[in-house]
Amino acid sequence: MSERVTIKIDRGELHLPTIALRGLVVFPNNLVHFEVGRTKSIAAVEWAMQNNSNVFLVTQRDMNADDPDQNALYQYGVVAEVKQVLRVSEDLVKVLVEGKYRARLLALEASEKFLVSSIRPAPVRGVKGERTVEVEAILRHLKGVFDEYLALNPRLAKDVVFTVISNDDPAFLSEYMPANLLFRYEDKQAIMNEGTLAGRLEKLLLILQRECQIMNVEKEIQEKVSAAMDKNQRDYYLHEQMHVISEELGEGEDTHAEADEYRRRIHALPLSEDTAAKFLKEVDRLARMQGSNQEATVIRTYLDTCLELPWEKTTEDNLDINRAAQILDREHYGLKKVKDRILEILAVRKLSPDVKGQIICLVGPPGVGKTSIARSIAECIGREYVRLSLGGVRDEAEIRGHRRTYIGAMPGKIINAMITAKTKNPLILLDEIDKLANDFRGDPAAALLEALDPEQNNSFKDHFIDVPFDLSQVLFITTANDMGTVPAPLLDRMDVIELPSYTRIEKYNIARRHLLPKQLKNCGLTGKVTISQNALYTIIDGYTREAGVRNLERTITEVLRKCARRVACENTEKISVNSAMVEQLLGPRRIKPDFLNRTDAIGIANGLAWTSVGGTTLPIEVQLLENGSGKIELTGSLGDVMKESAKLAVTWTRVHAAEYGIDAEKLKTCDLHIHAPEGAVPKDGPSAGVTLTTALISCLSGMPVRGDVAMTGEITLHGNVLPIGGLKEKSMAAYREGMKTVLIPKANESDLYEVDEEVKQAIRFVAVSNLSQVLNTALIRPRKLSHTEKKKPDPKRVKMVPHSEAASPSATVCQ
């Protein structure tokens, strides 16, 4: 070789050429032959032969590593003598080596030709004294387990068996047995790494016991498989005999005619070559089977399902925008922004027919018309409409189908929907997509990713049909109540359209135009019963509270059923239902007013909250308890985030106490109790920060909070008001409860664009950026006494004097 490499010894360290082994561990005193294919390893072998040098053999941790460094090698290996080298080809050499002694890898040097290691001999420590008996006991147990291993593996080489049985040297057996038994290389290396004789024998015993357990399980499995194969062969022989007997008696079914019919139907469809070839292969299998064969029934079911799919049939889209607008206005009242979005999508499809399918997601509270809007869209464009309910679906196979290897296998919901629609371009509604679940059977939301991705769904493959099917022409519409539970990758594939809660006037018009005529017809009362405007408003305000109109429709139906009974029993020709009669028919009002601060009160502030079924009010109460220890009590099923908001409010109040005439020292001797009513309902989130602070300042300063003001906003430690979510739903709740003013974060001012005009006309929205602005609007500050009033005080009037420590000149305190 051209390169000169010097192998030296330094303070007990040796520098030897190194070969990294893949999946092989060499032990001392053992002859091993293996193949070397890497250039550096071949160079190391050749150098060792030319220079009469030993080599260091060490196993690499990852078998796939082509150029391992020191971290990729195990710490312990063996110094070996190269006995024989046989070159098989230019890049392959067979080597016979004999292990000499165990050594530890200290450093690895990579020369240009081969690896060189700095090693130090690492002999195995023997046993002394009492441990000699322990080692002898382990050795006896080891030989007993070896007998069990031999019974399970009778093909073991006879010389290995003889050597193990006849030898009682524990040191020898600790290296000979792992070198010659079929252990994993990781297990062999674990024995190599062990530096004590007792430890090696213990590891060897554990590994051998585990191998016996595995081989026992393998034996049981093999016996079961052999028994099953014997039974299958017997069944096949009997079936063939029955087939011959049936043919002799003329009772056999003609599967050839059936196969010909399938071939004719397959050739008539515009299928790809691969798809047609797969179907024809199944037909050929059917033709070779007996008609009564169970497998023939499975093939028939498969072919019938595949051939029922609409491989070519489509419907022509009607993209008349004016007609679509008329249908949407006829079927749905209000929802102007939602209708505009839908018409915009249809306009794009009209101008660009080749645009890839857009996935629309309708998000809103229950009962606002998401499903009915999807049905109206199908009517607008003239497509077949199929609805799939995904609520509670937790098995991935319900979306992508079952593989035909399972008994009772069937296609997934999407392929079944295509069979039901009988066209290649239907409108498929995936209802309640936010209610998907997942468990050990897979994640159905992940299975939907392919179907709802316009870049992939042109070759959707159901597990049952097992051939690609084009879904790119399908218009998918999904519905959800809460976008927060929809997986982000799935949400990213959809164009979200939000449906807001209905206002009181919108509910009245929906009831008058749609719900009442529908239920009058269902109850057979058309022309016999009329319901006045006041009666409908009474039902809306006193008997239903919801974002949509489902309960409203049920309540109207309940009123009509009672009217139907009167008409049927009393022979009354016509009934006119007014507000008073509603209470007679339905009993007292079921909807009680929310616990709100409807008057100017101290220590109570009206907050707003968002839920998955719309907005709601969230009042906050604060009471001050004298002779306390500064403790803060929080009740009302508050979550961790809301508790932190309460702590922020208390801290800000203490810092700014003087500005509102509050004695900060007094807070150290008083307890505060903060409560959110409706304690059984869990509450959480940061948006109640401004409400908590307002109620605290009001309670401690004695200044009442305006009863017609509601508020929402997150606060910081320095009193800044941060933006919140769900402004549209929260403003609807304030409007429903008759609030006149709503305080919102300054950063949410742009979100007012989404709020209904009816709500904006009824409510004054005040954008605030800090708590001082909140308190200036929400609190009723006591007016200052005039000069005349100061001279002539009224003993019945509460005297207001300036607070000496107030930060603002206008701040006063009640004494």
C-alpha cells in the first residue's frame, strides 16, 4: 500500500486498524468468517495482512450507517488476528479471524485509507470468595435453560451442543455461547459490554430464557397454522367432490354466463386500463369458482359495488346567479352576508368552470340553518344532494371503507354517497365535522384529508374498491358548531363561512314566513288557526332562548297541537292565538331573565361570554368582608385562566386604589369574595378581566356600575385592554338582554363590521384601550358639591369630599 501507517503502543494504549461490523459481534477465542465490502474495511484487512498486525473489530450501533464515527460505534470490541483472506471480487473480501482479547475503544482516527482506533485491553474481571458459589449456581441454571433451548431448536450444530454440555468453565461459556447461539447482535453486544464474569452469566441467562419463551410462542403459532392448513386442504378436497357431484346431477350454477355479463358491463364503462384490468381479474376468478362458493359471493358483492359507481354520469350545473339568489331568499330569511359569500363562490365557478373544487365549511350555533342552506345550494345549481352525518364517527374505516379480507367488509361513507347520488358531481354535505372522534381504530379526520384536498381527491382510493376514484368534481360542504375542535390540517383545506345567531326580529320573520306555515300544514290547521304578532314575540321571548330556531319551531308545534285538540273536540272552526292565550296553552313563561345588573348597583358588573351555541351574559359580583386577613375567595366554577384574570384585577386595584378613593391599607385587613353566578356552569377564559376589575373598583369605592352597560376584554398587569374573540356572538347576547352600551377592546373595533346592523343600531359600542377608560364609562362617579351646597349642607345628603391621595383631581371618596 502507498500510505504508511504506524501502529504504536503508548502507556498501555494500542493503535490498530479498525473494522466496523454490521450486525455481527466477535468474541475472544472464537473463529469467525465474514464478508467485507466497504473500501476502508478492505484496506484495513489488507494492511493488517501485509504488516502482520492484529485488527480491532467493533460493532456499529446503526446497521445502515455507511461511514460511522466514534459515536456510531459501541465502546467495547475485540482484538482479532486475521487468519485468512479470500478476495471474491474487486469490492468484496471474505475474512477469517480469531478473537484474541476484549478491548475498549478510546478514540477513533480516520485516515485516508482506513479507520485507526486507540484502544486499551479490557479483560473480564473474575470472581473471588463467596461469589464463586453464586457463579456455579448461575452456571447450573444456565445449562438447564440450554437444555430447554436445545429441545426447541434441535437443528443446533452438534459440535456446539457437545462443547456447551461438556465444558464447565464459566469464563469460556460466557463467550462461546453468545458467539454460537442465534441471539440478536444487540444482546450479544450487551454481554460484550459487561465487564464482570457474574454479570455476563446473568445477562446470558436472561437472554437465553427470553429466547426460549419466544420459541415456545413460535411453536404454538406454527402448530395452529399447520392445523388450519390441514383443515383447508380437507375442505378444498370435499368442495371439489361436491362440485363434481353437482355437475353430474345438473345442479351446478353457471358462473361463466355471469362472468360474461360482468365483462360486458366493464367494457361499456370508460375505465382506466389498470382499473379495468383489476375488475376483469376478479371476473376471471369468479368464472373458475363454483356458484355456491362463499368467495364467489364476496367477488359478486365487490363487482356489483364497483359497477354501481357513477364512473361517467354527471349533471349539468345551473349557475344562474339571479335564480340562485331568489332560491336562497325564498328558503332563508336574513343571513345577507352568508348569501353573498355563497353567490360569490357560484359566480367564480360560472366564470371559471375548470377551477378546482372549493370546500365550503359552514360554522355557526345549532339551529341557524347550516344544513338547509347546503340543501338550497344543491337546488340552486341543480346537483344531487347527499348528506353524511359524521357526529360520533370514530373509525377510519367508516370513511375509507374496510379491506375485503374482513368478513362483512363494505365501502366507506364517501363511496356509498357516490353510489346513492348516481352522478359523478353531486353536492355532499359532511354534517357535524367537528364531532369526529378517534380511538385505536384510527382517526377519521385524517382519512378525510385526502377526500377534501382538491390536489389529491382526483384519485381517492377506498379500501374496499381498492382502485382510484375521481372526487374532484364533487362539491363538498361541511358544517360545524365549533371550529376549535376541527383539526388544523382539515380546517386549512376549507373556506369558512360563519353563520351568526338570529336576532329577535329575524326569529319573528322566520317563524312567520317559514315555521308557522310549515307546521300549520303538518297539523292540518291551515286556515283554522292564526297566531298574532304579539303571540309570536311572547313565544320567542318567554319560551325559547337559543341562537337558532329549533326550539322555536318545537314550541310553535306545541301550541298548534293544543289548538288542534280544541278544534277536534269542540268543533271550533277558527282559533286566534294572542299573547295571553299563549300563556294559557303553554303555562308560565319558561325563560327567566338572566341574573344581570339591570339597575345601577355597587359591586355587580355585566360581562359577556362566548359559547359554542352563541353568546351569553356573565355577571360578576364582589363583596367586601371586614375584619379579614386579605384573603381572596373565588367561586362560580371558574377555570384557571379566569382565576388568573381575577388576580390581575385585584393587583391593578391595589396599585390604583388612591385614584378611586380606596384605602389600600384597608385591603390588608379585609377579605374579598368574587363570584360568577350559575355556579354549576364551568367558566374560563381571559375576556372577563375588565368585568372583574369594574366590579372590584365599584365594591371598594362605593361607586355604582351602570345597569345598562356590558363589557368584555382581557386585561394586563398595567391596565391595558387586549382583544378578545367572539364579538359578534357577545354583542348579540347584549342586544338580547337589552343592554344600551357595550365596552369592547380598541383592537376589536374592526370586528364591528361583522356585527348585524340591527344590533349596531340598538347598542352604542365604546372602544377602550385601558381600564381607566372602562371605569370612566361604566362607573357612576359622585358629583362634586357646589359652593352653595358646601355652605348649606343637607343632613340627609351623603357628603362627598376630595380624596387627599387621589391621582385625578376629580376623584372623590364617599365618607
